[in-house]
Amino acid sequence: MTMVMDIKEEYMKKFEEFVNSLPNDAVTIKNSLDMEIQQRVDDYKSGSSVTIPFNQNLSSLRERLVSLI
């Protein structure tokens, strides 16, 4: 089962203690979508991600589709 939880900062310590009291494989904590988006923004701003202009990619896609006709 997957669920999203918002935990008030004041209860974070108790929540962490609870999670740590469970068996190791009982809970998997993953990065939130906000963290993923922020990482992508940071990569883009730093220039470490490769981007392709929309028109260039669209033209390439169009050419491939036309060749199938």
C-alpha cells in the first residue's frame, strides 16, 4: 500500500521513533515529488541536464511519422 502523509514538525521525532521501531522491511520512505522537481530544476539551472528545443524535437518526431506513411 502506498500513502502520502504530512507530519507536523513537532511530531516528527515521535514519528521517526515509531518508524524505526518497525521491522526493517516494513516501511520504505521515498523522496517526495517536490524533491524530485527541485532536483530537476537545479540540474536545469546548473546546465547539467541536456535539453532539446521543442521545435527541434517536434520536427524530428514529424519526420519519423511521415516516413511511416
